[in-house]
Amino acid sequence: MEVIILKNAEKVAATGARLVGELLRVRPAAVLGLATGGTQLALYRQLVERYRINKISFRQVSSFNLDEYLGIAADNPQSYRAYMDREFFDRIDIDKKNTYLPYCEEGQNPILVGPCYEQKIHDAGGIDLQIMGIGANGHIGFNEPSSSLGSRTRVKTLTRQTFKDNSRLFSETEFQPKLAITMGIATIMDARKILLLATGENKAGAVSKMVEGPVSAMCPASVL
Ligand code: F6R
């Protein structure tokens, strides 16, 4: 693991965008693992900017997001699909039919979504670069503390802390899901490269546990 410490969130995003750009230059049909959340917004802005000035193209890229809420429709503005379209996919030249999230269609058995998603990742040749954030409790994707380090894509219940952390994004009258489908820790670790971005003081404890602490299911990010 290489730890790169930078002055501010903009520099973190710029470095992330540069690394994505370098990958796409050598591998235009790369498979990207993507994440949602506040941290990634600056990265997506930088990538969109690079696309606009013709520095990179996503035309041949396919993508797999880490997670999606269970129980809200894809066209609900709170879904991670809606976030990805709004913040990234609708602003670049990616072919949206090559963008995947572990979404459970209405009437589908959520238990079956995970294995199908794993198969799709496998069929795409695996993830070249997984981009992700970290929760204040050390979660990656929605793999909350105590998640098995050998876990694969499946349904997870959000912890109270994650639910509370994310409540800032929901109005009082909006339904906030407590369940999600997330890539597992072993799924994430299958990626050829992983780029974890962490910004803000509230992540300092989790980053310290990830980098300096023991490998433990109580801090899922420590597996890195
Ligand atoms: C989102 C995801 C989460 C977030 C994490 C940090 O797809 O997988 O693990 O990366 O909760 O979220 P922010 O960036 O909002 O602090």
C-alpha cells in the first residue's frame, strides 16, 4: 500500500483523476470500480473536466459501482444510480449500458443479485481500478465493521452510524433505506488496483486504523 498525503481535497481529487487518466491512456477499455458519496464528487468533477478538454475518453470503459441501496427505485434521486448519472455518467462519453450497479429490480430476489453481479464483473475481465472512499467507522462499500474479510457481493444492513452519517442527504419526509447491496471485501480485493480517497477530519480516525492498526474485520478498510 502506498499512502499519499496531500494538502487539500482538491489535490486529492486531482491526483485521483491523474491516476485514472494514466490508466485510460494505456487501457482505453478499462473496467473501473466506482463509488458514490461526498468524497468522490471532487474526483468526478475533475474527470469530467479532463473529458471536456479532450484529455480522456470513457467511450470504451465499463464500470461497476460498489453498492446500491435496496428498496428504492433506480429513478429515485436518492439512488446511487441517480447519483452516478447526475454527477458523472451524463457528463462524459461513457456508454451507459456498460455501467453497472448492484441494483435489485422490482420483484427480483435480492439474494440473487450478488452472485449475478459477481458473474458480470468476472465476464468483464475483472476490475482494473477500484476507486472508493472510507466510512468514519472504517467501512468500505457498505461492508460495515464485523463484515467478513472473505465476503462477496450481498445484502447488508447499514450500521446506526452509517445511517446517521448518510441522513444529512435525506429530507425528513424522505424514506432512507437501511439495507444495501454491496460488493464484498473479497470482491473489492480482487481488483487489480485500488485507490481509496479520504478527506476531512472526520475520517482521520478511520484512516489511522486502516494504515497503522492491525488487519481486523472491525475496520474493514484495514484489509488493504
Ligand atoms: C459509497 C460507498 C461508501 C462511501 C463512504 C464514504 O458508494 O461505498 O463506502 O465511500 O461511506 O462516504 P463519503 O465520501 O460521503 O464520506
